Amino acid sequence: MEEGCSALRNHLDVRRVLAEDAELRDEYGRVKAELAGTEFGSMHGYVCGKTEVLCKILRRAGWGEDELEPLIRANS
């Protein structure tokens, strides 16, 4: 991945925020556990299911709505 690309920034920001914020880390874990117990039929359903909490984490990392819009659009 190229330095500064949105996928790398997403990964690093999620990792940093979750390391710093136990409440968000627990929420993210609960969402992922609930989704893991659900039959989606595709990976897309899983990704859509965690988009809300992922955006919450990225907002905490300082992402603006204009930066989140492509992620939301891709995951819906």
C-alpha cells in the first residue's frame, strides 16, 4: 500500500483509536461478534453491518464527513 492511501490510513486510525478507547473497542467487538453469528450470504453484508461503528471510530480519529462518504458509499 502506498503511504497516505485511504485504506492504510483507515487501518492505522482504527487500530490507534481502538487501542486508546476501551469503550469503542468493546462496541466494535460486540458488533463484529453479532455479525459473525449472522448468515449473510456474502461478505458485503458483513461489511455493511459494521459500517456504522467503523464510521464512529474514524470520526473519533478525526475523519470528516467528506472523507467518510466514499467509505459509506462503498459499504452500502
